[in-house]
Amino acid sequence: MTTTPNYEWNVADKGRSTASLLKEVALSPEHQRAWTQTKAAMLHTAPFFASLLYQMMNPRGTEHVALFTEDPQIPIAATDGVNLILRPSTFFAMNIHERVFVICHEIAHGMWAHCELLQSYVKRGGVPFANKLLKLSSKMHNFAADYVINDMLIESQVGKFPSGCLHDTSIAKGGDAVIDAYAKLYKKYPPQKGGQPGDGMPGGGFDVLLDPSGATDAGKSGGKGRDDGEWKAAIAAAANAAQAQGKLPAGIKRVLGELMEPKVSWQEHILSLMQRKMGGGGYDWRRPDRRMITRNPDPIFAPASSGFGANLVAIGIDTSGSCWGMIETFLSEVSGILEDVRPRRIVVFWCDAEVGKVNEIEDSQDLAVVRAEPAPGGGGTSFVPVFDELDNLGVTPDTLVYLTDGYGTFPEKAPSYPTIWASVGLKKEQYPFGDVVEIPVV
């Protein structure tokens, strides 16, 4: 049966399709037997994905696990990031190994929160990449994610790759970022006049990503939607169990990366760097340390603690379009970090290609006021103006923490003070100087 899925339903302001709107159908006895065999095959050959299927992709706790529908918009499979959705007439036409591949593919979409990622691009009005906001195509995003997942599953020898589907390592390999695959597809199939990017792309997708606002997550998060903490815990537990059985493919283990190992949060990493750069606290030579006076027979004058761990902390905020989604999260977390560092002064520079606004605040509590104000900018990116502005003010911060994706113009030489890049884009080795803390983006 040939279908023409409406990939763009996630972009429309009205009439978005969600799992909650799909009409379920009962399985025939033949399909019930095939479904039981498919689940058994998953448990035997792909225990990692089978564990996630029952833990995270079955929010309603049904015996079938999946939601079956004959909705014509579903080619073979779909997901909203929580529910596994299958079309019996096309899904059961595949052999059992292809069915395993398709199920694992949908679970991988849930693992990497691809539905939520697409929804964030819808709200942002495009896909941020290299200082640009690329026009959004749900179909192209869907395909970009498919290329990444399919290569991971093929390398890991999970099930059997359905012939004629999306696989091209020149576009994406397993473990690549979906946004990088999107950029390659965008370059290859740019929007034509009056059209969408990807209009000329060939077919080959067997699924669609549904709006996660229709996800049913009762019993896991009280119906509040995706819980990243629960997902990470479930992924780690599933990986460890599969590894203990000797059934965790190296390709999947490599893609999981840091989930398999203890990880220091980016907040703790920044705090550790700031404390190491600035020391444990400041001292006031105008007041003696009374403990030194009373503990020694001969009075010894030593400075008392000033109560501040730093004099001046500068915060640079990249206000180019690609960082807007992270500013709120960054400032809320930095507020707690600065309470531990205890700076005497905090100066926040909002900058795209030039400094658009400067906030000087006395303590970290005032960051709440700063967060409530609209962020200026949205243009190109240069980091130079923030460093120049500090020079013009004639101040030397104890450290500068700069939130950015790294796509911009750097100063020709490093400053005399420590710089910490809170990076939501480039990797550590791509920054010319300073310490880099990579901040994960959903």
C-alpha cells in the first residue's frame, strides 16, 4: 500500500497530529501471532532496546505495548517520543528481522528526544546552524534523524535494514548530530522559490515523528511529558543489563558514550574551574583574623576573610539566534554557581556582533531580574566586543564565563584573565584559548 505521509504536520500552527488523535485498531489473530514472535525476537537479539520498549515506550502499560492504527498518515511506524505506533497492514508485511529493526529505530527516536527537538525548532522558527537560522522542514529533520539512527543500527547488526530506506554515510553516521545531518541535506536540497527545503528529496522514510504534546506519560511523570532523568536512568540500566549478557553491540555502546560512565555535570564543571582559577576566597587586610590572635602567645596579624570568593565575575551571553533557547537555563544555573563563588560584583554582557546591553549587579540574586528582561540581539556573532568593552571599562575580571555555540569571531590573542567558554556548539579543541565546558542541548 502506498502512502504519502504529511511530514509537515509538526510545523502547522493548527491541526497538528498527535498520538492522542489516532484511532486504534484491533489486531487480527495472524497479526497477534506475528507481534508475539516479534517481541520474542527483540528480547533475544536486541535486549537493550527490548528493555526500553517495555520501560519507556509503553506509558499506558498495555499488553501489546504498541499502539496500532491504520491512519493513512502513518507509512509503517511513528512515535511521539513516548508511544510506539505501528500500522499493521504495512508493518506485518515486513519479515520479522525488518520488524525488529523498525521497532528499535522508533525507540532510538525516543532515546535522543527527536520529537522534542523538532518541537523546539518549531517554536524557534527554524534550525540554528553556524550563525544562521535554517528554514525548518519536518520531513528533512525526520530524514536527518533517520540517517543517523539507521547507520547506528546497521553497524550494530540490529535486525535487518529494510531495503530502499535511508542510509548514506556521506550524510550521517551513527552517533553524528542530527543538526549536522540536517545541514548537509539542506545544502543538497535547499528551498526553492515558494517551496520547502527538501522538496526534491527522494523517499525512503518508513516513519513520522508526531507532536510530543500528544504524548501520554501517565504513571511515569504524572502525565507531564518526557522526563530526561528517567530516560537516562533507563538507558544506562538497559545498557548495563545487555552488556552483562554480552549482547550490547560496540556501535551502540560507543554512541551511548558518556551515559555508560559517571559524568560530572556542566554546572559542577564550571564551578570547579571558577574556584580553581580564583582560589578559595578574598581577604580584608583592614580586619585581623581573630583566630590567629587567640591561638598564639604572641599576637600575629593575619587578614580576615572578606566573605567574597571573587572581586569581579564577567558573564558574556551570545545573543545570536542559535543560543536563545539556552539563555534561560544558563542564567538560572549560573545563579546557583555564583552563590558558591560569592563575587563582589557581576557584570553581564549581552552580545551578538556588538554589545547590546550591559547589566551590573551586586549579587547573584539580581540575576532573576536580568533573566526577566528580553534578550537583545539575534544578529551575527563576534566575541571581540565583550573583551574590548572590559578593556574600555579598565577592569580585569577574576574570570569571564561566556555562553556561546562558538560560531563567531574570536580575539586575536588570549586576555590576561581566565576565560571559560560554556559551549553549546563547538567542541573543546575548536576554541583558540581558555577552558571549555560543553553544555548538552536537548
